[in-house]
Amino acid sequence: MHNAPWGFCCFEDEGQTVFARITDGRWEKSFPGELRQALEALLPQRREMSSVLRDAVFLEALRDAALLVSLDPRACLRCKIRADQRDLAETLLCDLYDNALPALQFLPFAAGTEAPPAQGFQLLFLTDLPAGNAEGASVDFTAAQPALQLSFPRLGFAQRTLRALLPPLGLGLLRSMWDAAAQAAAERLGARCAAEYTDLTAWLMLRRNFSANEHEISEQEYAQLERRMGEYEAED
């Protein structure tokens, strides 16, 4: 059955979360609602992680890269796979949402042997990747020894902060701190706004747990952060 086309994806369209999968050779769309609950139905071939990827160091690096990608809508994680690696795509996609991505961050994703029915995906597991160099991270899972390649030429304040904190803290602890700060922003500004204002979330996280002055921020970034802090504090 490896010759049969397969694919699935998830993206947002006019404020709605859209799921699509290839059924009988054609893309069919659905609107099932909450993403994390829908993943179980969308990913029936996911496996235990140990059965598809035994390199724990590589997996941790992949998770870290996905975290950085989640903080910039221009960045993506591009993974080239073979047609018979659907279980790898499903397992890793589920793992990244469970263990790497912040709770409020939505990354549109696509996987399969056919071109997806939309554009702007940030998590890609495809047999044929779009041409051109993309900002973010890439892996060729068709190679004998997959290797992660990073290309982040313009890390923003939130990305730089998390990248600096990842080595001493680890992804699990850092993500829990991030989620707590993001939830505080969401309670005042709403979940969508909190997910977009990653610089504000980074600042709130630092203010709660560290010295914010130890992390570099440009004048332009600080001006934007001041405006967003003004919105946040105005909700008191």
C-alpha cells in the first residue's frame, strides 16, 4: 500500500481550524474543532517513539528547533520523508505537539506524498518539499543518517531568550515557565493575542523567574514590547 497516495494537514482559514486528509486519492476537508484532541483521530499510524526514532539526542534537538520555529510565523521545520515513512511523520508530529510546542502556539502542519491544499505550513513532513531555502530547520529522513540543519538568520527577542535558557534549564522546565507566562497574558489579552505576542510572554517569564536585564533586546524590539506591555497593564 506504500504506492497509494496519502496525506494530512491542519491550517487556519478565516479564523477556523481546518483539517484535511487524502481519501480515495482526493483531499477532503473537515472542521473537527480542538487541535490536540483531533490529533488522535488524524494520526492513526503513530507509534511508540522508540520504534521510529532511537536517537534521544537528535530528538531533543528536533524538539528544541520546533520550539524556536513556533515563535516566528516566518519560520518552518521542513522534513523530507519517504512514502513508507508515514508512521514516522505521525509519531514525530504528535511528539512535537505533546513535548515541544507551547500550549498556545499553533503551527499549521502538512505531511504526505502529495502537495497540500494550502500554503504557509510551518511543520512539513513531505516526500517532495517546496523548492528554495526556508528560515528555520530542516531534516532529510531519507538519508542514512538524518541530521538537523538550522537556519535562523534573524532570531527575535523571544527566540534569543529561549535559546539562551534551553541549555541550563532543559525544554520541559522552560516550556512550563513559558506556558505559565503565556496563560497570564491570555487571561488579560485573549489566547490569540497572547500567542502572537511572544516577546511579551518572554518578558513576563523573565520577570517572574530571572533578571530580564540579562537578555539582549534591540531598541525597536523594546519599543514594540513597551506598547504590548501597555496593553497588558491596561487590563488591570
